[in-house]
Amino acid sequence: MDELVEAALRKWPNVAHCHGWLALDARGDWYMRDQRAQAAGPFPQVKGSRIRHDKLLAFIQRNYAADEAGAWHFQNGPQRVYVELEAAPWVWRLQARGDAARPLVQTHTGRAAQVQSAWLDEAGRLFLQSELGFGLVHSLDMLAAADALEAGAWPLQRCAFADMPQRFGYVLRPQACRTAANGSDRQRLDRRVSPARWPPRRRRRRLRAVRPARRACRPPGWPCRRRHGRSRSPNTGRRLAATSRPCP
């Protein structure tokens, strides 16, 4: 996690979490899902807008992690943006080496991993378990994965896709009620908010000058000896005679 993000967490610790606005598909691509995309249908039927900005992608990938409940999120400064997953929290990229039994395995964020076991679902998709977590092999790297399996690199087992989230401890679609620890947090997290811009802008208060109460030129009931309404001529600038305007 970036130092700037950690500093923002210490400064604003009570920012509401965000759900439904960020998603990760089975090919390791990030999608921003605004209110129109959320209303059109669930992910991945309606994916939304693909994020292509290089610096934004690098920032998301550096601050991508999981909470204690197995819900993966992107730490956007002080705000936690939970991620909807199509298949798994990681998408593995494989690169063949000279030894087929030892391919280079990296996450879609560029982190190296050591594979512990391989799993196959009912649709023929290959998943790998590592010290970083559970993930799906990218469809473009299935040839290198097949060579590694034939060389006996990892033990292969079968598991239904519906049972994988519970077995390997991750959440496909995090909800606010699942991530809340108590009732007060649940009320705070159930709000569907959009990703915040941080640091939050402070509203400036307009200070209004308080006019002091006008003091009377005489006590009540006394005759007034002060002349009011003295002014100057707009043409010559000479001071005009006092008017007979009564005392306010």
C-alpha cells in the first residue's frame, strides 16, 4: 500500500465504503461501473467502462488487497472500494521457461507467485492456488499451463466453481452487510456511495460583517441638536448646508 494512502487512512478513518463501482473480469481487466451500468444488470453480464489509464491502473494494482472476510477491495485513499469478481481475485499470467515444469507465474498486477496446487472446474477452466491466494489462469496462457501439468509441476484436482469461493476464502460480490462488524458500521456501510475524491474539499464559510446597533444621538424625549444629512455637491464638490432631516 502506498504511503500516501496510509497517511490518508490515519487522517480520515471514518470514510464510508463503496460497493458496486469497480469490477475485475476473468481476463484481468478492470471495469468502472457507474449507476447506469449497475441499473442495467449485474456483473459480468453488464461490465461497464473498461479502465485504460495506465497511471490509474498502476494505482489500483498497488493498493489491491483483501479484508478479514475475504472481500477484495481497492484502497482509494481513505475510502475502501470493494471489487466484484467474475471468477477469482487473481488472474495468473504464465511465461514458459527452459524447464516446462517451472514456468514463471505472475498475477495480473505483476507480482510473482509460487503455485501450490491446480484446480479444474466443470467448465474446464484452470485455477491455481498460491501463497498470494486463489486465481484463474489467463486464457492466452493455457498452453504453458498444459505443458506444466504434463510435466508434473502441480497436483491437479477438481472442484465445482460454485464451491470455490467458500473453499478458498474469497467473495465474488461483496455486500455492505457482509463487511460490517456491528450495527453501527452496518448503517454506515450500507449507503451506496460513489468513489470519493480525496482529500475532501472543505467548504468555506462566508463571514458576514455584524453591524453594531446604531446609537441614538439623544436620550429618549430630549431635543436633538445634531444636524443630519450633510453631503457634497456632485458637480462642484462643495459641502452643502445641513438638511432638516429628523434624527433617526
